[in-house]
Amino acid sequence: MKTTFNSILFAALCGAVISLSSCNKDDDPIIVTNTITDVVVASASFSVLEEAVVKANLATTLSGTGPFTVFAPDNAAFASAGISSTTVASLSSTQLSDLLLYHTIGSKILAAAVPAGPNAKVITAGGDSVFVTKNASGVYVNGIKVAVADIAADNGVIHQLSKALNKPSGNIVATAQAAGSGLDSLVKAIVRANNAPGGDPALIATLSSATLTVFAPSNAAFTQLLTALGTNDINNIPVGTLLAVLRYHVVGGRAFSSDLANGSLAMLAGGNTTINLTNGSGGGPTIKGNGNGVNLSNIVATNLMCRNGVVHVIDRVLLP
């Protein structure tokens, strides 16, 4: 009899515990968040960005109170900048953190708050600078268009980019000198125009410190010019001529691709070039010098950020 009573009592107590446990679970609210990290994780198109955020140890930061503005490249935007899952795997957490913080602002900036007109300097979460602007075509960051603006998050806002931003690693000269830039001939021309008798000994210093935009001829562009001149050596071009040509590739201030418009573009040292945004190879932009006749120069790469300006790569040397 005692055993039966104890069994009944044990069963009753277990039932009460289960009932209380169920009540406690029902009473606990389920907290659903929609932080920037949540938005990135939830979207398959941000999978490369998610991998980068996790490896950079920024998932917790971007789930924090913020507020943040993140200029977020989707997978296609990363691919346009030459970045893939393989690239992410090859980079260190520090390198990825530097890259992602360059895409992050420590405040909430909606598209409507982006200033119109000249590029406004904004300090990133990593302490660098990006330049934002808004015009009739949309919002731009360092000349890169925002594909989708104002994606809401609990702790800020996301603007989806059409291409990943490239963080500057040096000034204009250092950028041209970097391995793999394809601008070796331009560097050689600049050094000759700076150092040779009759040249400008301040040229390199100016290109390294002044805020400028350079339309930089590729190696192939210089090869084409040398062939037309009947030589294969930049040293055979008279220094005065070389200096005049180089100066004809420079614009004062930062002129991103988003700032370019059809028509005449005044060069810093005098003279004008002609910009056309749609008549190049594949419908891309071109620039033409007064001395180029009917030969257009395709702008083959745009918005290469430098510490003191921006570089656009072109496939034909401009002639004054």
C-alpha cells in the first residue's frame, strides 16, 4: 500500500514539474532580431559577405547597438571587384576586418540624407575616408553606385553596392607602382619627366601629395604610342613632349566616374578632353584628346582609390 502511494505521489510531482516547465517556456518571449548581421545571414546573395564578416570576427559587432551604415557588396558586387569565397579564405581576419570596416560608417545615413553635388567626405569605422554623393542617377560611394538603398536593420541601415569598394593603399604614384597594376610604362614616363634635364623635378611630389584625378594609360596604351612614333623606348620621346602629354592626363580634385558627364573636360595643365559615357567598347565610357583625331580612348577601369585622389585606367594615350 505504501509503495502504491509513493508511486502515485512521484507521478503527481513529475506532472507538476512538467506543467510548471511548460508554463515557464510559454511565458518566455521569443526575441526576434533584425540586425545588420541578421540581414546579411538571411540573404543568399550576401553569402560571400557573410563569410567575410564571420572570418573578420565582426558578426557580434554588427549585431550590436550601433547605429551603423554598411555599404554591402552582394556576391556579384564582390565578383566585379575580383573577390570570391576563395579570396576570403586566403585573406587574414585582420585584412578582412580592414576591408569591411572601410565599408562601414559608425552612424546611420539614409539615402535621403546623402548630400547632393560634390562628393562629401565621410569617416569610416576604420578611420579612413569615403566620398558619398547623390545625383539624378542615385547614390554613389567613391563613384560606385548603390544598387539598393535603405535596407532596414534594427541597428542601422544597409546600402547594397554594385561593386565592392577598394581601400586605398597609397598615393597616386604608389598605386601606379604597385605590382600587377599594369602601369609600369606610366611610372617609367613619370620618372623620366621628373628626373631628366628639362623635366619637372616636382612632378612626382605633386602626383604624390596634391588631390588629383589621373587618367592613367595602360602598358598597352604606351606600346601603341611608341609603335606610332616608330620607337620602342620611352627614353626616345623628348622630355618636353613627354611632360606635356603626362600633364594632359590630370584633372584637379577627385573626379569619380559618377562625376563624369558627356562633353568637354578641362585638364589641370590646360586644354580640354572630350568625355562620352556610352560610345566605347561594349557601350562603356571614353575620353579623347584634341590630338587624337577620331581615335577614342576607352576608360577600361574606373575609381581606383588613392590616398590623394583617384585613378581611371585608359587604353590609349591622350594627345594634347
